[in-house]
Amino acid sequence: MSDFNQPLGGNEMPRFGGPATMMRLPTQTSAEGLDAAFIGIPMDIGTSNRPGTRLGPRQIRDESRMLRPYNMATRAAPFDSLQVADIGDVPINTFNLPKNLDIISRFYDDVLSHDCVPLTLGGDHTLTWPILRAIAKKHGPVGLIHIDAHADVNEHMFGEEVAHGCPFRRAQEEGLLDANRVVQIGLRGTGYAAEDFDWCRQQGFRVVQAEQCWHKSLEPLMAEVREQMGDGPVYISFDIDGLDPSVAPGTGTVEMGGLTSAQGLEIVRGAQGLNIVGGDLVEVSPPYDPSGNTALMGATLLYEMLCVLPGVARRD
């Protein structure tokens, strides 16, 4: 018997049965004793267009029943290497978005006190800001690999500084990011001004617009990103709308011309070897994809994040 938690296998219990946890893993109430934890934040009160991401964590967990323990492409064996569990959802305040900043940060302070790496199922992108507050308390300013159709650096939305279009401006203002180790991949669409992405560049962020990714492998890009990130702590934030809506329609602010699913995998797999201290997959909105495919994409990308964490063994 393994000393590590294992996902419930499809030959032990039909995939449409068993617990609706991430990869049908065991649950526990805290991060104590864990190397990594899956955590849901069922929140959509920061959204600006179509809602529904409060239902994202639940559907991501449900669709994750298709995932198996071993990564056949990278040979990663995370469940032979790390103790992992699903520790449930952050008990957010459904009616007060600013209060959630403190609720989320306190929850992640506790997770990080156990030296556990958090992998988050979202939920709207507002949530990354308070997570980064907790991460920076432990690790200092972090490098960031941010995959998204949008830069999420608005100064405000309807006069509010707390919204899903603002988290990375707030994080930069608070000194949570190591600006010279920030890369944003997949930005695209229309804007309110020709300079909409220039604020990012002025901070020192590397901006890789979606058009620069079309019709090519992103392995060379990720080799450059690994060099840029160095040995310092790195956080991955993957907005599912970074992928093209042809493969991930279940989200609130879709933009055509996005990344392919294979490119999404190349980005996360390309982070292998970095000092990853946390990650999130956000903006899955189940009402806009009844097939569940968007949630399955999200679950798979979260599994791939688990596979690139420090300490994960690879089978020859």
C-alpha cells in the first residue's frame, strides 16, 4: 500500500459514482500533513459580464473523474511523490466582495502555514489577488505565469477597485509581484484604447499576445520563460478564457482567436523545473457549456499544475 493518497480508480468504482472531489481524492478539513491541496473558491460576484463561476469548482471536480494518476506524456507520477487531498471550498461571503479578500487570504495563510502548495479551482479571477497576498507573506514577491485573454490590470471597474478585471494591478501596487518575472500569455481582443496592454509593459511584465502564439508550438516560449523565472518562487494563474472559445466556451468573457488546448498544456508542462508555489484555474462558468468540456479542460490543467510541482517524480 502507498503511503500517499490515491485517486479512486475507475475499476474500483464507476467513474459516474464515488465522491465528487478533485480526481476523487480523499478529503480533509485542513492542509495539515499535505504537500499540495486542491481548494475551491465558488465565487462570481466579481464578474463583469456573464456570471456562473460560483458553480465552477463543483463542475471541475465532477469532470475530473476522468483523470488518472499517471501523466503518460510527461511521465509525472504526482501521487507517488506528494501527499495530496481536496480540502473543500473557502466559505466566501456571497454578498460582499471586499470582505472576501480577507476571508480568502486568512484561509490561504493557514494552508501555507503547513508548507502546503495550494491549487485553486475558481471562481472568478478576483480571487487571485488575496491568494497572492498570502503567498507573498510566505515567499515574498513572486514571479507570475498568467494565461488569459485579458490583462486584468484595470484601474477600476464602475469605480470599484475590487473586481475580476483588476487583480494584477492591485497585486503589482501592493508589491506582491516580482515585475521582471511576470509573463502574460494569450492577451487579445478589442480594447478601450490602443495602449490597454502598455501599462503591463511599463511595469516590466512580458506580454505575449495571442497572435504571437498562432500556428506554433509554445515550447520555445516556455524555454525563455523558464530562464526568465530562474530559481525564485513562481505562481501560475490560468484563466480558462485564455483558451479559444471553440474549445472552452464555458466562461463569462469569451474572445475569439485564443490558445489551443495543446498550447495550454505546453505552457503548464513548460513550467516543470520551476519553483512553483501555487496555482489557480479560474473563470469556468458551467451554464455556458452544458457538455462539461470546459470544466474538463480546467480539471486537466490543474492536474498538469500538480505534475510540475517541485518534488514530483518522473517514471523512466
